[in-house]
Amino acid sequence: LLNDALSEAGDDTALSGRARLKLGELLTDQKRWAELEAASEPLLTLEGQPEVERARGFVLYEDAMAAQSKAPEAAEAAIKALDALPESQGALLVAIAEIRANRGQDEAALAALDRLEGLTLPEEASERAMASRARVLDRLGRAEESAAAWKRLLDATGAETLSHQSALLALADLDRRGGAPDKALAAMI
């Protein structure tokens, strides 16, 4: 049925992208890696695709390549695909980092976030990147670096924003877990 959906999608890139992602998820569940590679590779450069969907396609493609012991080729193809999309490269890297972090691939998430160095990001993507970095560093047990990342987010956002409030809560939680419950409580009041 999904192959039929791909045929029906024709030139509709949004529909084609969503159909390929669904097909990719099904192929991943069935560990059909060569077919996943073929289904997900076009997602790397499909135009008109939201960054989150492009990132999901990127990660599916990486999975297919790694499962077939083609990891170096996957990295090369993925990097070429990213370089072909400079206008959205930053937002795409943030989305890839978030997907990797959600999968527990914290070091890989940090690697994607490190590639943001020197790129100009829209405000929303920049805030997501800072928050992702802080969360990943916290999960890796790097509390001081996590706190520094949360503080950078505080400095970059206004007090009325959700990002700012999230950073305050995260810092209070770090203080609580770090043995400073009074400091955490003071930050909350």
C-alpha cells in the first residue's frame, strides 16, 4: 500500500515525503535495510519538505547504512546532502540532534549540535539547539556544562518566554540534584 501511495503522490513532494517516511518506519521494523536505504535516500534532498521530516529521513538513511556496515558512506552522503541545503542546514541539524537525543544517542546528538558552530540560526532553532545541548549534557552527567548551556539560554531569551522558564526550571532541578535544594527552592519562588 505504501508503494502505491508513493506512486499516487507523484510530484507532490510533501505527500511523497510522508509516504517515504512511513515506508521507512515499516522497513526499519522489519529490518529490511537495503530497501530502507533505497526508500530513504531520496528524503535527503527532497525539496519542499519540513526540516523535521527531512531529519527523520536522514536518520532512517543513517540507520540503513549502519545496519549494512556502510557507515562511512552514510556519513559522506549525509554530509553532501546537508551541504546542498545551506539555507536550512542549521534547522536540519537541530532536528537531527533532537531525534538522536530522543533515541538515547547522546554523543551523536552532540556531534550534530557541534556542527552548528558558525551557522546563523533563526531564533527558534537557536533556542531549541541550546536546550537540546543542555538536556544531552545533563543526561551524560556533565552537570556543570549543562548548567552553563541553560544559562546561555537564559541570557538569550526574555523572561516571558517558555524557553526562559524551561531553563529556570532545569537550573533549579540541577541545583536540587546537586545537593543544593535551598538554592533550587529560592530560584522557584
